[in-house]
Amino acid sequence: MMDIKIELVKTRKEKPDMNNLGFGKYYTDHMFEMDYTEGIGWHDPRIVPYHSLEMDPASMVLHYGQSTFEGLKAYRGKDGEIRLFRPEKNMERLNTSNKRLVIPEIDVEFGVEAIKKLVEVEKDWVPTGEGTSLYIRPFIIATDVHVGVHPSRTYKFMVILTPVGMYYKEGINPVRIYVEDEYCRAVRGGMGFTKTAGNYAASLIAQETAENRGFTQVLWLDGVEKKYIEEVGTMNIMFVIDGEVITPELNGSILPGITRRSAIELLRSKGYKVTERRISIDEVYEAASSGKLNEAFGTGTAAVISPVGELLWEGKTIIINDGKIGPVSHLVYDTITGIQSGKLEDEYGWITKVEAK
Ligand code: PMP
């Protein structure tokens, strides 16, 4: 494995108020960087002081969006240990995104090692408060200086860290979600299954409209028929209908969430019937009107579980579980956060510990 060089800052930044972090407002003292050059491969991995980038205005990422990223968190337990949740899954997904965007892959084990090392250097930035964590953002950009559409031959991989509080002001309380019926986020054959900047750029207009109307997020329908449920802005979605957990199948246009996968695995291990299949918005509304829609919840790294208390689709509102969190949402939330914080035993082997002395 390549050796990671470490250059430490002379003076560390003053830490923000760790009880009032918000999301993505503060960045730590160091970052990880390495470069890719055609014919050489990935090289020069290093942890260096956090710094601005100097880029040529013709850098390809700025024009054609050839970029990929990931999002995961480091959690500090009551026992003082720092834990990562399935970081290898994030590195695997980064490579899935890389393949689609014609970006060279990164060795999964090395990527996890780089993240562990960086978090170790920044261990004092991992907050301790309930619901707080150190958010980890690995990302890759195309750096060739060239105007013209084709894949770059040079790239930069970076990891930055930001201590965060809760993503949604609602916390674990149910959110209101707007079912988007005009725009779509992605279609099959496109890039929906990847974490690439363009997918999020495509979502902004709907997200802004939803927020202006007092909703937390958008629920996307499929781009062709505007009929089948895809996912929420930054979460996958699950419905509990008549006791069965149903979630849209991975069809190429939604992100394969690591929280989604973990929720499926843990619910199945606890005896729940979980089905991954196509599910239409009509079916959800019908289940609601016949009293069979028990719960709906989003799954994602940011909030782990976000219960959906209300949906608005084509002017029709449904209230789910009286706008309260239900038992399945609670079980998934308590189990995953319990494992992340070390309160519960890591029975599924999901944790990678950071060796922070
Ligand atoms: N869908 C989208 C579009 C997302 O951005 C995210 C957050 N990464 C998710 C789903 C949830 O994925 P995960 O559980 O891996 O955070």
C-alpha cells in the first residue's frame, strides 16, 4: 500500500461551539489529497493543511462536471472511541460512480485507510454531543486544462472533514415531503445511481420550490411515467404497508444508499418482510386511504432515519401515522445509531474503528 505523507499545521484553528454546529459550516485543520496522472496512476497521497485550490479556469471539472463524491461520518461513542460505519461500502460506491463517469478507480482498502488516517489526525474535531458527528467528504475532480468534451487524463482525489449537528432541524421528528411532478432527477441509463455533482444540480430547482412551500424535501418520481417512486433528495425511501416494508428497487436511476441496505439487512434479520420492488405513488395513496399505510421513512447518512409525516402530491395531502414516528422507523433508528455510537454490539460487522490514541 502507498505510504501517506503527513504535514501538520503549525497552529490549529479554534474549535467552533460543538453544541451549535449546523451542517457543513466548519472545516478541520487538514485534508487528504492525491493525484492521478495517466500512465502513472494514483500517486503522492498526503495529509496536508486544509487549503484553497488554485485551478486553471479551463480545468475540465468546471465545465463538464466530471466529478464524483461520497458522504459518511465518524461517530464518537460515550466510550471515547471513534467509529466509521461501513466505510468500505462508500469506497465501493465511489468506484461505481467513477466507472460511470470514466474516472480511474481507487483501491477500496487504501481509500478506507486514507480516511482512517485523516480522522485520526483530526480526532479532536469529532464532536461528542448526541446527534453530532464528523462528516467525511471524499471527492474527485477532473483537472485537465482543456475545453472540449472528453474524459480528463488527470484527476485529484481529496477528503475534507466537517463537524456536524443534525441535518434536518426536525431531527428524528417527521418531515413534510413534496412529491415532485414536473421535474425529474435522473432516468435509467443516466447517472442516477452515482454520486456526481450533476445529479444534485438537477435537483436544486425542485428542492428550492419545495422549501419555499414549507416542505423539507422532494420525493422524486420516475422520469418517464412520473408514476413510480424513486427516492427523496438525499435519502432513499421506505413504506410500511400492512406490516410489510416496501422500498423501490435499485433500477439504475436511484442511489444505492448504504443506510437503505443496512436497514434492509437489519429488518430482515429481525424477521420483517422487506420487499424491493417498483411501487407507484398511486399505491401509496391508496394504502393511505384504506388505512394500510403504517409508516413511511427516509434512510440516509445525514439523518439515518427521517420519518415522513406528510406527503403532498398533485394537491392531495396524506398524513402518515398521525404525523408521528412509527415502530419500524424507531427500531431502525435505534439499532443503527446504537451500533454507530457503540451503545449496541456490532453484530453485523459494520464498524471500522479509528485508532485515535
Ligand atoms: N439518495 C441520494 C440522492 C443521496 O444523496 C443519499 C445520501 N448519500 C442517499 C440516497 C442515501 O444514501 P446513504 O444511505 O448512503 O447516505
